[in-house]
Amino acid sequence: MTTRLNPYLGFRDTARQAMDFYQTVFGGELNRSTFAEYNASDAPSEQDKIMHSTLTTDSGLVLMASDTPNSMDYRPGSNYSVSLSGDDDAELRRYWDKLTQGGAVTMALEPAPWGDTFGMCTDQFGVNWLVNIGPAQP
């Protein structure tokens, strides 16, 4: 797998509806998982929230989205991140190291409940980044 760069949108309780809508616009395959599936929250009101969704089209478009947990600030207009994902551990860690220089780590790059290595940071220019390193593909 090559490294992918794509937008990641954040919502407050409407990620499911938004991604269903984007699927009607762009077509493609939509995959999603909830907070409950990954034990991401103990709050009953958050169990059906979307923890992660990915819309992948036949033409190669990739759009990701999630619901923002109640404990995190949500401000429409700043509800986006740029996602870097792939399986080249060294390459993605190199990007991570450079992106965090002069910026802030909001979630350390470490093993995630879904089995990959994941981290979140804000670079020195205020851009939010998500880095996901999957297992190497044969």
C-alpha cells in the first residue's frame, strides 16, 4: 500500500448522515464503525456515534469522517484534519516527527484499539493531522 493523503471531517452527532449523503454524491463503498465497537466511550449517549468512517470511490477519492466526542470541543469551520495513512512505518514516522516539530501532539503515536498505530497532532501552522500506520502488506 502506498501512503495516502486525504481529508478527515469532524461532526457533532451527524457523521452517519453526512457520510450517507456524500455517498449519494460520489458513490463508492462506505465503511463505518461506532464508539461502541471499539469501547471508545463509556457514555451511553455516545455508543452509536461514528468513531471512524471511510468513503472510497472507484475513481480513487477517499473521504473520512467521525463524530466528535462530547468531551472534546467542536467548532464548525475548524472541523477538519488531514489524514496520512499507509503501511510504511519508517516513512510515516518520519512525517510525524517533522509535523510535530514546533507543533503539538494531541494524541501520541501509539497502538490503537483497531490494531494500527495512530496519532494526532497540530502542526506549527495550526493544521490538524492524523497519522495511521497499518501492518505491512506482503
